Amino acid sequence: MSEKYHTPPSSFCPWCAGQLSQENPYRQECASCRSVLYHSSSPTVGAVPIDDSGKVLLAKRGIEPYYGAWNTIGGFLDYGEDPLEGLKREVQEETGAACVVKDFLTMNTGTYGPDGPALLNIYFVVQLLSDDISPRDDVSELRWFALDGLPENIAFQSDRLALDILKKMEEVKR
């Protein structure tokens, strides 16, 4: 992917406040206590609700990065959270509806914004259990789109990749 996080995220050791090495953004050693900080991608989950006619539900972002752009429903997993439970939580938080997971879609990497931290994104196709949905949490609008009529301003490259894979899967079914 073109979006990568290369700047070390920390300058000072969380244990002794010593200076952290800045050469490697993924492994930083403290000059004072020799502790090592390893940095990993943050896990996220993305839900792609699909209806009986093959339309997908996207959310318009109500926050930065990419305020006003469209993206899949989802977000960051909480520490130690099961990915499928986190997915269901995010769908409920952003749409007000419960869901069932229908299929694994894809997994890819990206960043949270152009210069943001690295992400590991896991996508699933879901079915909403209610038609009574409304934008909540950090979402300003929800809208159903045909896969061949997706908006141009999809926020994250990882979402575009996931939606492209779904398009190909749906074409194979026809």
C-alpha cells in the first residue's frame, strides 16, 4: 500500500522518561534503561451490510480524518476484544441495528489518515437484523449504494480494496 507509517510514535520511554531511538519506527530502544518498545498495527473491523438487492450500506464520516467522506461501518477493536464481537458492537454503535456475520471478506493494511498510525483491517459481510437504522456515534449519514454506483469519495484505501473484492465476489455469483 502507498500509505505507510514511518515516524517513530514515541520520543520518551514510558518507564524512565529516557530518550528513545528514532531510527526504527517499529522497534524503539531506550538509551537509559534499555527497555524496548515494539509498535504494531492497530486492529480494526469493517462491516459491509448487504441487502437482498445487492446494495451495500456505507457511512458518511462525521469526524476526521476524511470528514464527510464515505466508508464502511466499523472501527478500532478494544484491547483484547474478540473481532466478531467488536464488529457487532461497531455496527450497533454506528447504525443502531444488530447484525449477523455472513462471510469473511478480506484483511489488509492501511493507515488512519494520510500520516496516521498503521492499521490491520479485517472486513466482513453482514446482514442487518433491522431496517430501522440511523446514523450514530461518529457517523453523519447512512446510505445504501449499488456496487456499480459507489461514491467517488471513499475515505480509506483499505475500504476501497474491500469493496472491490466484494464486487468481484458478487460478479462470480451471477
